[in-house]
Amino acid sequence: MTKPFRPSRPFRPSRVLPLGLAAAGLLAISFTAPASAQRDPAYEAARSAGRVGEKMDGYLGIVGAADGSLRSVVDDINIRRRANYASRAQAQGATLEEYAFTQGCVLISRTQAGEMYQAPDGSWQQRGSGAPQRDPRCP
């Protein structure tokens, strides 16, 4: 007869809940921030042309030289992202930088073939058909 399974430590929801909330927050921002940015035709055109890309710090970056209108679009998106990250980080007990970095990992992993992203060494890379290079600290 086999013995029933007995965990070495009792289950405590307080250990699992923060991780679940963090995952839910990441999913929510992952679906809302890029979707709102994609409504802007200037953003879509710049992204398709490889003039902007996702940075490891969770913000949108300009690849190469920028004109005033492109800088304005990127600044607007990043201001909205920062506000969103700040409120979600506070709700989850994380720092803004921690939350933004984790979101950067998610956004880079969701880039499509042909889109630009920042590699762990800081260089801009064009996403191929495989997975992008990610920072080893990414969850």
C-alpha cells in the first residue's frame, strides 16, 4: 500500500497570490499598451519600417535618427506606459524599474519577425523567425 502524499511545507496562499497578481498584471498591460499604441498610424508605420523597437527597460526606443514627429509619437507612448507601469508596480509592491524591466521582457518576446528590439548587449536587432535574444534575468 502506498503512503499518501504529504508536502514538506503546508500550502499557503500568501506565497502564491503575489505571483498570480504579478502574472495577471503583466498580461493586462501586455494586451492594453501595445493595442492602444497600434491605433496610431504613425506608430505602425515607424514600427513596420524598423524605425522604433521595444527596449529592455519596457519602453519604446527609436532606432537610428529621429525627426520631431517620430520623437513626439514615441514620447507619448512612453509617457502612457510609465503611468501604467507606475500604478501597476505600486499595486504589486514592486518598483517602477522592476515592473518596467519585466514588461520589457514580455514586449520583446511578443515582437514579430521583422520588428526591432533591443538585445541584452544594448544593440538593436531585427527579429527573425526564431525567438529574440533575451536578458537572462527575464522571467
